[in-house]
Amino acid sequence: MKKIVRVFKGISFLVIGAALLSSCGGKGNPTSTDPGGSSTVTGLAYNEENGFQVADFAGQPEGPNLVYIEGGRTVLGSFEEDLLKSGDNVERTVTVASFYMDETEIANVHWLEYLFYIQRDSSQEFYESALPDTTVWASELAYNDPYVDHYLRYPGFRYFPAVGINWIQANDYCLWRTKVVNNQLAQDAGMDVPEGGGRIPLESGIVLPNYRLPSESEWEYSAQALIGNQWLDENQTHKRLYPWDGHALRNPYGKQMGMFLANFKRGRGDYAGIAGKLNDGAMITTYIYEYPPNDFGLYNMAGNVNEWVYDVYRPLSFQDVDDLNPLRRNGFLDEAKGYDKAGFQSLIDDHVRVYKGGSWKDVAYWMSPGTRRYLAEDSCTATIGFRCAMIQAGTNY
């Protein structure tokens, strides 16, 4: 009999506990998307005339061309041998918050669209500053003249990655894209767009955070795409040398078996293979949707063109930066004067930026996500393009 009583006592505690939980949250606690009709701390009603306004919010709007990248822990740094003995990509464990990334590189047609609108709405000086340097294709010892004249504007190259764009121009593009996308979102919501390019209030809940260049850690994390190697609870079965499984550069499966998985330079003088069976199919850049996307749904995170990232370059960045959302924005703790660029002892200062990913003109080594190089932010080449990123606002992961 005593044992039965103990059992009923245990059940009664469970029932009481459930009732308490129900009483705390039975009516539903307020959330960002359902804040309720009044303040939980003052009792004052929301959205009354002359009162505090709490706009409807259904979550961060979906930005054009963006793919959601779920954040998490990763190991930055090269999984490749350090062939140059630079020691600038030592492995380090960090955590990257969830964010969004363009599924493709910015293409010629996107840049032409940009030029069209800024020529109409901006100064002539700014328009001219945004023109890509098409002479990046020129060579005294090669017949690349057709690319100089045609690559940017000829319709056949519309969806090839924009090149000849320096870091500063890419950053300006991000600012412009933010403005036009948010203006369109405001118009679609029936909201008046501020005249003179004024800011649409974040409190409205209808605009996106800024488009921007990804940080090096975001870019490398999304290129690894190790979410595809997840097994059970927080276990990754293996790392990746490239944005796909295995150490091989060719597709091991199906009808595409034996075909290369990226656009890169296969060897000295070999950009595409032999006529009749051009394997990677691209002697220069290629279609931005070419080749299978990685497990985050991102195209050409290896090869085609290198891509600018936001970070200022320092050899020991991985050792210096924070281990949560790492980013080097200047020379903090590693001043440029220590590299003596003025004395021609180094090329490093606060105006050189990291680029990553390998290109049509690079050997496979540079397609490993951890490898890194740098270039002056006002310089450009025929092998560097970019894509945009964006934070996931209003979340803690």
C-alpha cells in the first residue's frame, strides 16, 4: 500500500509541475513575430495614436540570390600542405554565426545593370570610378584582344563572372545593392521611400540588413560546406580538401563521371583539355552556374574566379582574431609599420585585402578553401571577382 501511495505522489508532482508550466506559458509568451497588443512591462497598448509603434514582422525578408548558411564550429586554415612556406594559414577552431551568401559570383550582366543605374542617378565621376578595367585581359605576348573588347559587354558573356573589379569597387556595389533592394521592398510593402536616398527605418521590419563582402571566415566556412558530412549528433565524418568530398578533381559518379568539378588550370599550358573532349570546358572563366553546387547550394566556391573578402591581410590573422565571428578590419595589434612597406621590405599595409578560392588561371592547390592570398584594394585582375554576403539579423546563432 505504501508503494502505491509513493507512486501516486510522484504522479501528483508531475501533474502539478505540468500545470505550473501551463500557467506560465498557456497564453503564449510574446515573440518578435507575435509581440502582442501591449507592453508586458508597462501595460501600455501598442500602435495607439501617438503611442509606441510596433510594426508587423514576419522574419527577415528573402534577399535576391542569397542562400542561407547555417553557422557553427569549424577549423579555419589550410588542409593543404603549405607549399609557399608562408605559415599564414595555421589551423584554428572558431565559430561562425549563421548568415547569407550569394549562390553565384556577381556576373557581367549584374555589373552592367549597376553601371546603367549609377550613370542615371549618380555623378559622372562616380560612374567612371565604377567601370571595370577591361585591360586586365591584355598581354603583350598573347592575343587576348577579343576579351578586352568583348568580355564585359558582349551578350554571350552575360552570365560569366565580372572581373577587372577592385575591392573598393566591389564594396561600393554592395552599398548600392543594399539601397536598391530595400527601396524595392519598401515599395512592395506600400511604404514611402525616403527622398534623396534616406534610410528606411530598421524598425519597419521590411528591409534587409546590408549586403557586404563576406569575411574571410564566412567565405572559408561556406566553401568547406561540411554540413554535408554531418553524422548523428555534432559529428563530422571527415574534412574536405576542396568544397566536395575526396582528394580527386573529377566527378566519381553517374553520367558526369570523369568530368572536372571546377574550372582551373590543369597544368602548364593546359587550360581546358584537348579538342573533341574539352573536359573543364573553359579556357578562361565560365558560366556562373557551371559545375555542381556544394552542400550549401553555392556555385563555384572553387575555381572560375578568385573572390574578394572583406579582411585586411595579415600573415598571422588566424592567431590574432577572435574565435567567434573572426574578422580583421585593420592593423589592430599588428600594425602596418611593423612590415616596412615604405622601405620596400614588404607589400603589406592596411590597404591589402584577402582573396580566396582559385581561378581559371590557377592550379588546383589554390582551390582548397584554407589557402589565401592578398592584393592591394585598388588593384584588379582578370582572375578576381566577388559575391556578396549578409548577416542573419535577430537571431543568436
